[in-house]
Amino acid sequence: MSGIHHSLCLIALATLAASSASAHVTLENRQATVGSYYKAVFAVPHGCAGSATVKVRVQIPEGVIAVKPMPKAGWSVEAIKGKYAADYDYHGTKLSEGVKEVVWSGGKLPDENYDEFVVSTFLTGGLKPNSMLYFPVVQECEQGVSRWIDIPVEGSAAHDSKSPAPGIKLMPKS
């Protein structure tokens, strides 16, 4: 009986280790089409080592424009603007600057709860189909910070990192 109990404990520990290792900020929809709108839903499944989340910062990658964050009850939202590396055509209008980062703050997401932070975007036609596009996220907590900012080098996978940035696979426009 103790052999079975020991095996069950090992399985439980392995499951717990695997679930905590994979519990990072992710995107709900992990594919999007180049040259179309994309609703980025960032899932925050936990705080920082037991501490509540009080701020979420999302960096908007180059080639992602027309960014509009969704307000959250109890949180302030700030859209930080800057110049783009290139000019983009957006429905006949030339855009040379726009939102480069979105910050939600002032709320409190306890470690034992889950929530989503949403941004509406447009993925420009210049983005490369069949590649990955990453949105680095910094999660600030009452005590501590989790930086989900690692972008894998070509040929490696996001799951190889302990702090992977959420990403989407860019699909060609049909």
C-alpha cells in the first residue's frame, strides 16, 4: 500500500510542478490572420508567488495598429502612444504613430483568481504569415513582478522558457 501511496504522491507532485510551470500569461486565441482585426485576450491565471496582481503592462509589437484597450471595472487603463518604425495604411489613412503599450492599474486580482485583459487591434499586411508575433507582458503584484517577456530565438519553442511572452501564429490572408 505504501508503494501505491508513494507513486500517487510522485504523480501529484509532477502534476503540480507541470501546472505551475505552465501557469503564465497567455493569449486566448493563438492564431490570427495578417491584414485583419484581432481581439487579444490576455489571460492572467495567478499572481506573483501568492501575491495579488495590481498592474498589467502589455507591449504592442510593431505592425499591430488601431489598438483599443477594453476598460475593466475597478481598474484604470492607459494607452501609451509613440511613433511606429514605419508608416501604415489604415483604411486610406496613413498612420505614423499609435499605441505602443497598454497598462491596466489600480485594481487588485487576488492570486487565487483568474481574469482577462482585452485589446482590440489590427494586424497590418506587412506582418509575415506563418511566423509568430509576441506581446511581452509585465505583471506587477503587491509583492514582486513576473516578466512574461522571453521571445524565443528562431528554431526554439516558447515552452523552453520559464517566462515566455504570449504569442500568436500569423496566418496568411485567404
